Amino acid sequence: MKQDNLINNNKYLQGIFEPIHFECDIENLEVIGNIPHELNGMLYKIGANPQFIYSSNYHLFEGDGMVHKITFNNGKANYTNRYIRTQKFLKEQKVGHAIYAGFLDRVDKLKQIQEGLFPDTVNINVINHANKLLAVNEGNDIYQIDNELNTLNKFTFTDDLPGMTAHPRICPVTNQLIMYSYLSRDVITSNMIKYFIANGDGKIIHKENISVPYKSMLHDFAITKDYIIFPIFPLTCNIARLFNSENIYKWEHTLGCYFGIMPRFGKSEDCIWIHQDEPGLAVHIVSAYQEGDLVILDACYSNDIPDNADGFTPDNEETFPMYLTRWVFDVKKKIIVSKNKIDNVSCEFPKIDERYTGDKYNHVYVASTLHSKWYGHEFDAITHYDIRNHTKQVHNFGKDTLCVEPLFVPRNATSPEGDGFLLVFAYNKLTDTSDLVILDANHVDKEPLGIVKIPHRVPFTFHAENYTNFYLTF
Ligand SMILES: [Fe+2]
């Protein structure tokens, strides 16, 4: 089937999701308004941008990674984009067509796995740690890139951690990189996850295999000063399902949820598991912190998922609103003290001021859905929640513009929490072009401080972790 026909049959290949097929460097982009003089540094955002499509079963999670970089330098902005040149990408580029089946091409996928053919796609996050820029995925290989977005090499922290979560956490106090993997080949078929801590130099200083109540899609987790928290939601993961032509992931609502809380340097047996009868799902965790024996955790969460849900078909219109939700756990009593929905507007892709990762925070920023029913995929507003003051501000982009995850950048290294800027890619459906919108994080509802005009579409991007990228000097 021609690529055009595949695109027309799949929502993940249309509009904001449609891939671009060029790499470019554009200097001195047009700016409406001003780029704040404090904003100097690099924004790296990565998303799925398939070079070729295998079939109409294409799913957003498996497109080749493309990184988009905006460099801010003394009031000017430059743009660069590059593919991550994985082995999969290079092999397919050489032959001029897709080779690797997607996970919804179940028969072909099983055959390829049996032949030892695994894609090494990385498309979910770019992290900056120990002077290395690493592109990461949900358990796949890790690729190191340079500041100019050239792909350097496959990267491993250690031989027994070939890949890791797309959402490691960097402790701003110790600069430790805290990470795990549930899809590494040695644990993929067991109820185990691999847990690792690297010090600020990137050297592994702790590792532990942790038993979990059941194997789930463990996309994200949280850290506090003393603990790590593994949220286990009943979207279970079992690669053996491929043998029955089923999806690897399955909604099993009867299992309920578990929250594993373990000392940061703990062992598997130190992990306490707190059960929640209510089934629900959070893909992204906001963050967490401690107060005495209490652990407070926020996530974008839905308890509205039908028992027969199947969230991994490409034409599935039935997505579910996610709401900012707060849990309070008592670690000593091993109970959930409270669980409360903070707002009634669907949101996803939460961010905080990352200098407060693991510590008490008051400001949460999310991508919200006001005009669409395709929750979790189409966002048209940025919301700032001031948790302490029970207030929120909304920047509504309107029905013709879609946005993605916001990134908070502090005004400077010592500015108070929340004093800074939100950087947001926004896609205009009418012009088929994108802007990088700069909002004042304390006045999200006001007009943008600056709008950087990009003369083409920046397809939907997932994440950026930019703890240090904005303190670089030129
Ligand atoms: Fe994610």
C-alpha cells in the first residue's frame, strides 16, 4: 500500500501528528513580541516522526525519533531538527521502505521477534545528565546525541541496563539519575523491574531487581527526598500475548492499583505496597514529596475507564479524560489517607519547576483539553495550578490550535518556585505551521511574552527534561 493511503487511514499520521521528511537549520527566526533576555539556552523536544510506515496499524509510540531544538541566545532564536539515527532508521533508509512491524501488526511482529528482529527506536524523551544528552524510550536502547543533534552512539550505563524508562528523575540535590526498566529482556516475562541509580558523574551506585504485584505499563514514577514511588495500574503487560494475536498491553480492572514506596537506596524487600481497590490509570506522574510519615503524590489520572477498554488501537476514538489527582499515603500505617481530584478539566503531560523534584512544590503546569474529545492526544490549552492557593490560570489557544507539553524554565538559578517561563510548541491547523510560545509562568492567562514563528509543522512531541539546559553560557 502506498504511504499516502496509510496516512489517510490513521489519525496518528494526520494533522499535528503527520511526520515531516526533512532536516534543517534555520537561524534568527521571526519573533512576535520579545524573547525575555533571561532566556538563554536550549530546548530539546523529541517526538515520533516515522521515516516509513509499515502498515495502517501504525501507532504513535513506534515512529522514528526526531529531535527539535530551539536555541535562545540574547533575544534571538534558531531552530534545528534531526532524526535519531538508530540501527532501525539506517536499515530502513538504506532499503527505502519500512522493515519493522508495529506491535499492532501482531502476526508479523511475533515472527520478527522469533527471528530476533527488534526495533531500537527512541522517541519519548531527551535527558541531560553528566554532560550527556541521551534520547530514551520505554525500555529500548539509549542513544547519545550531541548538542547539534548528531547521533553519536548507543549508550549503556551498565551491561545489565541496555535501556531504561523514558521518565528517569534527576534529584536536584544530589544530581543522581534515578531510573528503572520493566522491559529489559531479562525481566520482561517476570514480575520484576530493574532499578538503578547513577551518581552525578553517570556511574551506577545502586541497582536492585524489585518484585512488583503484577507487570504493568510502568511509564512513569516519582521520587521524594527519601523514597521512590512505583505506581502500578492495571494496564498489564505480557509479551506472551503476542502468541495469541493479542495486544501486549491489556486492561485488567479487577486487579486494582498498587503504590510501591521504597527507600531510595532500598532493596526489594524494603518496598511496601499499598493497594487501591478502585481501578484507574495514570500515564504521567506530576511529582511527589514527604511531610513527616506522609507521602504526597500527584498524577493525571482517570478512574473512568470501561472494563472492556482497549486503549491501543490506532483508530480508537474512545479515549478517557485524565484529571489532576492527589494521593496522600501514610508510609508507617501503609494506607491511603486520601485521594482527591484537584480539577474537572482533562489534562496530561504535567510539569513542575524541576528544581523542586522530590521536594514540596506548589506550581503544576499541564496541557489541557477544552475543545476536543480525543483526550490525552489533542490539547488546546495550558493550565497553571497553584496548589497552595487553590487557584488556576488557563491559556486557551482556541479551537484552531493544538499544543503539547509545556516546559517550565526558571528565570534564573535562584529565582523562587514558579518565577520563570513556560515554553510550548503550538500547531496552527489552518496554516499547518508551528510556533514556540513563551508564556510568563505567573501570568499564563495573559498574552504570550513572545511567539517564535517556525515556517513548518513541528509534529507532536512527547517530552523534554531540561533541568540544566538553560544555565549554559555561550
Ligand atoms: Fe511520557
